[in-house]
Amino acid sequence: VAARKKPTIVRELAPEWLDWVVENLLAGASPPDVRRTLEGNGVPPARARAAVADLTRPTVLRTLRRARQTRMQYATIARLGAALRHAAPKAVERVDDVQADAFFSRYFAGNTPVVITGRVRRWRAMGLWSPAYLRRELGRVRVRYVEGREREVDFDMKTPQLTKTTTLGAYATKVERARPGNDLYLVAQNRNMDLPAMQPLWDDVEVPVDLVDPSRAKGAVAFWFGPGGTVTPLHHDTCNILFCQVYGQKRLVLVPPQETFLLRGARSMYAALDPENPDLQRFPEWSTASVFEVVLDPGDALFIPVGWWHQVRSLSVSINLAFANFRAPNSFDWYRPGDFV
């Protein structure tokens, strides 16, 4: 039996060795050969015999075979999806506009990103929204924002703990005076668009009513506002999102869900890989993965499909509005493959 990895064993069978034993038994290695390999690598003979005996009981082995079969079936399906993605264009499609039927059939149901360039450009907000405008028109509105992100490794996961309250006017001044960085941000989780006092902003927006349902806006429309340099780490969402760039620029890195190597080390919806500094020893697949980069200018709207990994970096002071209240069913909270890693 040729072991692929042989971790050091001192007193008991380590989880890594347990995985190795199961893998080799299911591949057809004989129990005596597996036991001898364990003993040859420092596993006490009694422990090696007991482990192999437990794992070769008919009921256990049958269950393990079924689990392996299911795993291989789904891995093969994912491999096909990844291979087909590699044959697709290497850039996110950009269109001036798209009819609702085509949007939902091609992009929403097709789980395919697209940049729509013509809709947001018609908004009144395009000529108005800026830090100065928000301070002047809604300066007294009390809003929630996040501060202290740079001192936390898992800053995005700790948004509730880092959330503070101030007036929108004071926050806008903070943004204007802030150096480029990731410490300060008004994010979706702050739920500021649900505040009645923020309703005047809707007068500046031409809601895409053929795509989204205005009656379901509460809790489904997010307002983002922060300085240049803010980063949202590589993650996926459990719903589709229409991410609209109103002011400033943002760069997004997107990766389709078929690139399942990103589940390695993932925590719930957050990947362990940093696209700006990828660890190619841990993630060698990154060098050949389907990776898309999009720079959003004012007036662009990016459709981010559910399940797609994406990292977001502000290239300047930015203001965004994001819609998740689509007219098609858009709740996929069960899609959390990182929970099973």
C-alpha cells in the first residue's frame, strides 16, 4: 500500500490516518497491508488492528462505500461544470440593457454574471449622490456604520460587534477625511435603507421594477458608502444581487461555484483564499481557475449570481445600492457548502 500522506503518529490513530485508512480500504487495499503500513509508521499494533477491524465490518464498509460513491458522483458533476466554465468567455459580459425575460432566463436562471451599463446612468442620483450631497440633504439622519475593521482579522464576520451609530453628515465627513483603507465602512448589514429617514434617497432612484419588486424592498436593498481601500473578502451570498455603482469605482473578483477547491478551509460563506495574495501552495488550482475581474464605473450595475465567490475592493470613495428583491424566487439560505467542510 502506498500512502499519499503519512502524518506522524505517536499514541493513537490521528484523523489524517483515519482518512488514509478509509481511502485505501475503499480503493481495494487488503486489511493486512493497511495494518502493516500503520504499524510501520508508528501506530501501536493493537491500535492498528482495532482500527482496521472496526472499519472493515460489513455494515461500516458498506456505509463508507455508499458515502464515497455519492461524493465521487457529485465531484464528477462539479468537474463537468468547471470544465465547461473554462470553455466560456474569460470576461463578464457587458450590455447596455436587457429585457426582463432575457435577464431571468439567461443570467438569473443561468447563474451567469452580467454588467448592465445603461440603467443606473438614467438615475437622478448619478448627478447628485456624493459625500457632500448626503451630508447636506440627510446630514441629521442617524445611521449605523462599521469602524475598527483593520484591527480584526475576521472583520467582515464581526460587523455586529464593530457597528457604531452617528449622523450621516458626520459619517460623510469621516469618509472624506479618511486615508484609503479598510477601517471605516457603511455596509449592507447595517440595514440603513430600511430607515424611514433615508426614504428621500428613493426619489433619486429609478427602481428597475421589471426585475425587482418594490413591495419587498425592506431588508433586501442595501446601501454601501465608504472610502477608497475598503475590502469585502472573498465570499459567496445565499441570494442573487444587483450591485449598482452610483459614485466612485469598485473592483470585483468573481469565481464560479464550480471551482470547489475554494471550499478548502472555508468558513461558512467565506473562502480562505485571498485573490490579491493567493497561497498557491495551498490552492494550486487558483492558477488555472475561472477567475473574472470587473471594474465598476459610475452607472454600472453588476448582477452577482447566487453562489458565486466574489471579493470587492473600493478604488475610490464609493456609494452603492444593491437589490436582492428580485421578482423570481431568491432565497437560497440552504446553500452553504462551506458548513460541510
